[in-house]
Amino acid sequence: MQILYNIPDTLLSASVASVGFFDGVHRGHRFLIDQLLRRSRQEGAASMVITFPVHPRKVIRSDYQPQLLTTGEEKLQLLAETGVDYCVMLDFTPELAALTAREFMLLLKERFRVKGLLLGYDHRFGKGREAGFSACVEIGEEIGMNIYREEAYEIGEINISSSVIRSLLAEGEVSMAGRCLGYPYSLEGTVVDGYKVGRTIGYPTANLRPFSPDKLIPAPGVYGVYAEVEGKIYRGMLNIGHRPTLDNGTHTSIEVHILDFSGDIYRQQIRVKFIKHLRSEKRFRNVQELILQLQKDENQIRENLPEIPDKLL
């Protein structure tokens, strides 16, 4: 996949393209891109995905705080796996946001040589999302661009979308979110100073500070995860929350106890993949009751995550 930034200086091959933010590059996106590849072969053209390095709403509303499924780097890595020929990283500016659907489609045709445009089932173009599929078809006939639309991708009765996956993660439904994504949801960050209480009760934890402040943090609770430390994969029990039994205030922490691991990883980088939600966070009557629950959590993780993968996908 060739990555292009903004409007390229070099002459591109004629292409069939799809435009979107593609957060998560989930199974719905992959279904769309599979159709994009098929359409591009039919038209004898290259395949192109046009996306944006910054969420468009953040440009339109300066106070908007995105809850992203993937960082820009993760998104590019996932898009590269789809087999698409070009990925254009187009800066979403106020000037771009002000373009009408016709003006934007002309930009695609004249500057990116887009001869065919594939729309998702609910995609709209132009200032204020003015143009739906039928309007785009009319504009396409006028300017000489073929317009296609693909239907929603469903798992059961769920229409897969980035917003649906965010809702699942916000409810702690990490297993279903992983099914919709096509891979387990992940967080990556640095191990920072914590309260150091876990080591006194036999469950030392790594306090994770995510690299990206824009990535979504799943709902408070306890999760079974895989953790990648120094290139090796371990099972882990991860807690998101306020640690109510230990009265640590209102600060939300992300702490992972890495099973069968010992060593100092302070200030090192780790990555965790969310596999299973074990339970909600709760206040225990005393520390001994907490320890008994942690032992149950550990047993549940060993039962539910029996195999340790060679690498995290």
C-alpha cells in the first residue's frame, strides 16, 4: 500500500475510491474494502482509500474529544493488510468541510483521478452532510464518475459500525467488540508509578498510561487480557477503575497484574489486548476478601485464556 499525504504531486493511476475515517478498520470496513477491490478490478483501475489523520469533528468543534478505536499508526497498519493500492491521508480543514458534495467529488475526480466512488450504506457527502446516495449518483452522472453503494455488514442483528463498537466497549462488552472488530481491542502505553499496594498482597500491578489520550478506555471492571512485555506474551488480569476497597480517590487507573511474570518494567512500553470481561469493579469489606476475589479472577483467566499466542495481532 502506498501512503500519500494530502494532494499528491505525482500523477496517480485512475482509481475506484472510498472515503471515510475508518476508525478501527473493523469487519464492516473490511467488507467495504473487499467490494472496493472487486470494483477496481472490474474497472481496470487502482483501489484507493481516502481518510483523515484527525477526526473531522475535532476540526469542526474544537472542544470535541474523540473516543477512538485506533491511533493513526494502528489504522494505517490495519489498512495495509487489506491489499488496497493507495491510502490518501487528507487533512480535514475548515475549507474542506465547507465544500459542497459536488465540489468535493470534483476534487476527487480532478486531483485524485477517482473514476468510481464506493459509498457505505449510510455515507453522506458535502457541507452539512447534504448529499446522500441518490444525490451523489446525480452528481456522478454529471461529472463522469461511477457511484456505487454497499449494504451494511451484520453480525447477527448488529449492523457493524465504529459507533456500535464504541458502545460495546463503553459497556465492557469486549468479547463482542472483538468479534465486530475482527481482532481484540488493545491499549498501548507506558508503565508509570502507581500506589504499589498490589505487591503487598501478592498481586503486583503495572500501572498503564496509554500513549494516546484520544483512545477509548473500556468500562470500569476487571478483564482477562493478553499483555505484551519485552516482545513476549503473557496472560494478565486488568482492572480499570477507582480501586474502592483501597480508598484511592476518584482517579481512574488502568492496572494489569501479569501472570507468571516477575521483573521491573517501570517506564517500559506494554500493550494489552482485551479478551474477556470478568466482573464489575466492587468495594470489598476488607483486603482479605479482595485477595480471595483476586484468586478467583486469576483462576478464571487461566481457564478462559488457556493458550498463550506467539504474538499479538
